[in-house]
Amino acid sequence: MSELKKLFRDPVKVINVGLPSFSDDLKKQGVIVQHVDWRPPAGGNRKIQELLERVRKSQELLDRS
């Protein structure tokens, strides 16, 4: 059996991260899907991400002391 046939011998299983519409379309086709509702931290706002990272690092320092 070719490697490609071995790859697709079993049912396809998908982990979908992000847009729910992708998992919805796959489910309609009978694909086993686990959807993860992920969004970038701070809505993707770099400035807020940097501030949150500073808070996290400060918290780590406090936890160590």
C-alpha cells in the first residue's frame, strides 16, 4: 500500500482553531472536528500584549520572593 493511501485509510480528524465556520463546514461533510475558540491575547493589540507581558513577568518575580 502506498504511503498516501495509508495516510487516508482512517477517517480524517481535525482540530480547528479560530473561525467556527471552518469547523461547521467540516461537520456538514461528516468530518470529526474539535473546535477551539481561540483569539489572540488582548484582541491582537500589540501595546496591550506588551503591557500584559510586563504584568506577567512582575507577577513571576513576586511569586518567587
